[in-house]
Amino acid sequence: MDHERVLRDVTVRLPTASTVPEACQWTVAALARHTPATATVLLRVHDRLRCVAATGAWQVFSHVPATTDAPTRHRPEPSVVRRVYTSGETAAVSDVAVDPDYLPVRPDVTAELCVPVRDPAGRPIGVLDLQWSEPVTLAPWRETAERLADRLGARIAALGGPPAESRSEKLLRHAAAFTAAPTDWDLMTAAITAARDVSALSAAVLVLTGRRGPRLGAATDIPGELEARIRAELTGSGPAALDRMIDRAHRYGSAYTLGEAGHPPTGEYLPLTRAGARTLVAVPVGAPTAGGVLLVADERSLRPDPTTVNLIELLAGQAWTCLDRLRTLARLREQASSDPLTGLRHTGPFGQRIASATPGRTALLAIDVDGFKDVNDTYGHQAGDRLLVGLARALEGALRQGDELYRTGGDEFVAVIEVSHPQEAVGIAERLTEAARRTGRTISVGIALPRPGETPDRTLHRADQALYAVKRQGRDGVHLSAA
């Protein structure tokens, strides 16, 4: 093999390549004329090494992660390509079967040569990867590939560097991040960060309706001066001004400025111009009665195009879908951990709470409604349900701030309270019995404080035993378990 000829064939056309993909494609096409190896050029685009040009394979990987994070269900296994990019060192793998980082592209591949593509300053910007399915001596090819990669890197730098991530790619990347947001706050932060990134405008603010009136969504981690001024101006403008912005967006749909001087904004957007915004894209979010408006702005007088607005609309729609999903899941979790009749939390969260009880400081109050079975038998279950709801509200009202009340059975409740001494727990239990009497019913209360080294189940058992002692003594009372 005349490796000098390979170098000439590849490099003779590089100076005439007018785009980065064209330079990469000429490189792999020229290599294909001299070797049966599959050739691929991957360049760093955002956080991934994206395939820019390839030849000679049934399939190629569209991209691989550029970072060295540990693999998970959502992050693929390591690869030779990623290893070479992160280390900046060539990998010559004479037997791919023994390299744990090899990613199979073809079943017959036996050897792989991967070299970093660097810019003139020596920084890796991608890799040139070659894979053979027949015997090959890698040493001469290593030198040739490294020289080719250096020349390709110089041409890529001359053309402005690796291709930028397209707006559609940004949209997809951010949309995927929305689905992984664990909370409303994280999602709103991700949404306005995405709007700034996709639009290339400097500020974004999300205004949402709510039960207590409109409010501003979470700020980005680094809001920037314009975003901070907009948030301050909107906060100072009051709920009515925010309502007008939301109503306009949902009444007329998305709108954007044309960057032309001498055309004042409508009244709804005056707070934004006072903050210094000269360019604005306003997109409705969600439903008119429960959604809001996404405002994306810049201090410069720019001319957003319809495609930009369409992409922001797609982002807003995806963000709202994910936000609605998070809220639905939160409601389901609340329903799963709450008693549907009284609204009190039940046994699931109660078990978690008593597991963290502090010996000598956390008191468990086991509560039982006296004569509840007679109410059900005499007046029916609907009457019994009304009794339980009324009693639950009365007991909640008698507890202090921070005390917790759980419904653990049909007519059984448990209060978990923090006290400084046992008699404080007795006093609170007596307040509960008094509150129950005001509803026309009576309760029996047993009290236990966890002992050092005692299991939560054992503490609750002692509280139940104290409760039974009250029952034996005639009900409507309080009993403290022995320390």
C-alpha cells in the first residue's frame, strides 16, 4: 500500500471543500478507494459525537456520547470512539473481540483504528474511525490516519469548526430533557432554558395561571440582566397585568415582533418594554383557564422568523404535556397516600413517619372512636362516614402546627407529635378528647413514646395496649403507656 498516495488523494481536495460535511465526506470516500475498511468521521456537536460522514457499512451509529459518564438505561455503553475523543490518544485494536469498549457495527469486523481529529490548537473536535474485516497491519495505517486527521482538523477549523447543532436537534434534545424533569420547578427551568437556546434570544419568562392568581415560573439558574429586569417589572405590575398577557396569548395565539422601530407595543406588553425588551415572542401555554404564556425576549431589535416561533410553540406544547403529567402523578401519589374519605394520610406514609420517631421525644397517640359500630348498625354506613369526616376535622383542629394525624383503619386514627416530656403528650391527648366531645362523640386515646432501640411496631403496640386500657376503664379517656 502506497500510504503517501493515500495522503495525496485525500488532501488534494480538502482545500476546495466549502463545508465541513463536504470535507469529511471527501476524506472517507478517498479512504474507501484504498482500503476495504469502513471509514467514519464523527465530530463533537453539543454533548455528542455525531456522524458527519461514513462509508462502507450496513449501519453506522448516528452519534455516541462525548462524555465518560457511567452507562445507564438512557446512556449507552462506552465505546472506542468515545475513549479516543476523551483521552486524545489513538486506539489501535488488532482484535475487537478482546476490547470491552468495541461497539459492533458489522458482525465480521476484526480490527479497529480510531484517531482523534484535532483543531490547530491541539484540542480534539472529533475522531476518524476505521474498521477492517480482513487481516491488516495497523502500524502503517495508524501513521497515515493520524496525518489525515490532522489535515482534516485544520480544514474543519478553517471552515469555522464542527457544524453547529441545528434548531431541530436542540428542540429534540430539550424535549427529551423535559421528560426527565423530576419536579414542576425543574421542568419550568428547563422550559425557559430551552426557549432561550432554540430562539437564540437572551431572556425567557413563563407566566402561569393558578388558584391564587397568575404567577411567574421558576427562573433559570443564571437569569441574565434582561430576564431579571423583566421578572421584576412583571412582579411589580401585579396580577391583573399578568392576566391580560395570558388572555391575549390565548385569545389571539402566538405573536412576535418584526424588529422595526416606531411601532409601539400593545398595552399588555408595556411592562416588557419598560424592562428593556425590544424583541418579543409570546406563545400560549396549555389551556386558557389553567395554562399561561411563554415570553421570550431580547434587548436587541431582531426579526424572529416564523420557524423560530413554530419551534417555540412545539417546546411550549411539550413542556405543558410534561408539566401536566407531573401534576397528574403528584395527584395520584397524594391519592395513594391519603384516605379518600377523610383526606388524612394513611398507613403508607404513617409507617415512614414512625420509622423516624425520636426516642423520648416523639409520641404516638392511638385513637379509637367509642361506639362507632353502633352508629353504622343503627343509622347506616353513610352516617358513619359523616361522623368520621367531622371527627377527623375536629381532631385536626385540636392538634398543633406540625402535629400529624393519620387514619389507620375504619374508626382508628393515630396522631404523631413531638413533645419535650410525656405529660405534654397527655395534655394534647386530652385536647383531642375534648374536641371529640364537642362533635357529640367520644374517643379513647392510648399514648406511647418510643424507647431507645425499640422498633416502631413495638411502640405502636404499646400505644394500642394503652388504648385498650382506656376501653376497659369505661372509654372516653386517655392512658399513657409506662416508659
